[in-house]
Amino acid sequence: MELSQYEINLDGFKIKASINGVKAKATKYTLTLPEFTKPTLALVDEIRNKLITEVNLSATEILDPKIVETLKVRFRKRAEEMLMEEVPSLETNTKKVLIVKLLHEMLGLGNIEFLLEDENLEEIVVNSAGEPVRVYHKKLGWLTTNVLVSDETQISNYADIIARRVGRQITTLDPLLDAHLVTGDRANAVLFPVSAKGNTITIRKFARDPWTVVDFINSKTCTPDIFALIWLAVQFEMNVLISGGTASGKTSMLNVCMPFIPPNHRVVSMEDTRELQLPRFLYWCPLTTRLPNPEGKGEVSMLDLLVNSLRMRPDRIILGEIRRQQEAEVLFEAMHTGHSVYATVHADSINETITRLVNPPISVPPNLLGAVNINIVMFRDRRLGIRRVSQIGEFVVSEEDRSSTVKPNILYRWKPTTDEIVPHNKSIRLFEELNRHTGMSQQDINKDLAEKKMILTWMVKQKYRQIDQVGLIVKEYYRDPESLLKIVKANKKLETPTEEDS
């Protein structure tokens, strides 16, 4: 039974993807791949060999991912000429299919390229040549595809292509690879016999269209009231820590909150894998770590980036994830020296976040946790397939018997029975610190929160969900809040910005 069907357009060639299952439970993902006769495949092999011989590539071109599109143009043009020489009567559509096949085999990952182009997929896994490629669909979970890799050598070749693009090698002596594709997707490869079934490639897809605050409100992941509070905290340079389990949406929430940063502030982010996508209106410098080469040289660790970032005069520091003691120490030192810091950590509650931070391997002294102003906890319900903000709270540090203790104060919590995020406790620290740092009274704070909630609700009504649209609205708020609020109250649309405005 067919549950869904749509087209994937790649390099000017359209292909149909269909998802099948029984009683709304999807199990099979099928691409309508073109079939080729043996003579046609022989022709493709002959042209591929000629192209490799004729189109000279320098070492720089082979390794530079930015030149791939230029290479595609060169290969496409010459392949078209060769096909016309060999088979002058070839139909236009057939010629297009053959050229796309050549491009994918020479510069990409074969039929896997179509899976990479499908925006509905989050993960693509090649387990071995003996099994079909599997994918993780955003809504339907794991599915088996009809895409096959011919043999283990082909998987090894794909891993080698990925490695060369980032100037690395994957060999029997060094059988593990963690790298990025040209598209920004993260790829991990493990060679046989370390991977017992055969050579394995796992690709985590990079979001082309990132989640925004409007998406999170529409999906009930969070509420306008909570986002108004987070916006206020981010605006006035308070430190925010986002906790949660694996795949709970920590990085997505971090990405959703970052457009609230004022556009004239210098933002420096550090990640192992480029996942953050901020609006182009922000003054942003993204940094990524680098693994050592086969000789063990050239590594750039998260600690290296963090220490270096403090010399870049940042107003805001974003850390992908706190994992080790040295990183945490530098990060909390940055908080105490006046930098506004945003980071994620693996923990399922505010109490567990405190426990994880003050114990090995992170081991932050308890008294330093007072620098964190807000802790947001993300939760993923695997049975229902939903993500929610499960807790919003603060850390309360007190001195007892000459030692510091940290206790959680939960401001909001998620009620699973009604699927609502409800108030839990009154703030002990947050509004007091806002008053101290900004001079705003509680009445001023309440008015500001109401205005921000109004803007967020208006954005949802107007369907302003793209990252740059959200960024523009926040920029307009900081530039001229009165004018923006007039538009919001009249429920009008915001004019599209010109290049000069942006």
C-alpha cells in the first residue's frame, strides 16, 4: 500500500520516491531508478574512462569541495559531446539520464546522491554490500530502500571519496572516518573487519531549511510565553544552557533561540559538526574542530577553539556541547568575565544537569553554576514521535557549611497528560538579575514580555517561518520597536528587505 509519493530533483533530473507500508506503518522507501542495458552500461564505462583521461584535475581541485560545482559543469559539457559523438541519435531525456549517472559515479556517491537530496530524510546508512541502504525519515522513522551498493569495494571507494574531500585518508590501518560531505552533511565510515558485516557509511543530513521559533510554536514544542522569556534573556546577555537526551532537539532549540541576539553583537560559535544556521543579519563567525591527520598532527580541539575565541572579542559565545572539564572551566570563566554564553549538555532534567556538571568528567565547581541564568530541558517522546520543552528553570546556589550547593528551581514544566507547558514555581534569581543589570522594574519586564509574545504570535499568523525572515523581524525590533509593534498590532505584513537593508 502506497502511503506517500513525491519527486526529487537533482542536477536537472527528476526521480520519483514512494513510501509503502501496511495500515499506515511505513516500511519501504522506493526510488524509481532508471534501468540500463549492458551495452548502455558499457558505453557509460567507456565515456567515464575517457573523461578521467581528458579532464585534468589538479590536487587542489580534487580536495577543494567548493570547486565541485565547477567540475560538474566541465564534466557535463564534455560528457554531452562524447555521447553525441558515440550515439548521435540519442534522445535528449536519455542523454540527460546518462550524464547524471556519470556525474554521480565520478564526483559523488552514485544513487545515494538522490537520498541526500531528499529533504524528508535525516539519516542514510550503508550497512554492507549485502544489505539495502536504509534511511531515517523525519516522520516515519527507519525505512528500507531499494538502493543497493554493488560490492564492498564500492562502499570503500565512497568512503575514500568523502575522506579525500577533507584532505584525509581511510585505510585498513586507519579504518575510522568522521568527515563532512560537500553539502555539509556529516559522514562516518568504518571499514571491515572493524565493522564485522562489511564496510559501513552513516550520513547525518544537514538541515537545508532549519527549524525556527515559528515551527516550534506550531508543533507545540514550546509556547510564545516561554520564547518571550528566552528572547528577553538573550537580548540582555544572560547565559543559557540547553539540556536533553540524544536526539531530543538540543541543537535545534539552540539554533531557534540564536536569532534573538541583537544584530550588532559579535557572535562566535564552536562545533564539532556545522549544524547551526543563523540569520544572515547576524555578525557571526562559525568555527569547527578538526581531527588529526594519519600522522597525529593538525588537530584543532574544542578547547583550542574556545580559548582562541576569547581573543576574538566576542559578545556572544556558542558552544555545541559541553563534554570535558577543561572546556567547561574555560566556558564558565568566560561567563564570569562578562561574555554571554549559550551551550548544550546531555541531561534529562534540571537536577540531572546540575549533577552532570558538578561530577566527573565535567566537574565544574558548584559555585560557578550561578553564572547560568536559564536552563532549558528538551524531551523526546519516542512513542508519540514528539519533542517538547520539558522544563525551564534556574540554578540556585547557596553556601552551607563552607561549601556551595546548587539546587534547581523549575519555573515551567511540561504536563504529558494535557500536553501543556505550565508555570511551576516563581523565579528566585532571573527577574532580580534582570532588574539589577537593566534597571527594568517588574512592570517594565512584564510589558516587554507581553510585546515579545505579541510579535511571536503575529509571526505565527503571518507564517514567517524561514530563518532569514525571523532574523529580519528581530533586527527590525531592535532597530525600531515602535514601528514594528504598529505593524504587529494592525496585523499587517512586513515589507521584504532590500539588499541594502540586509
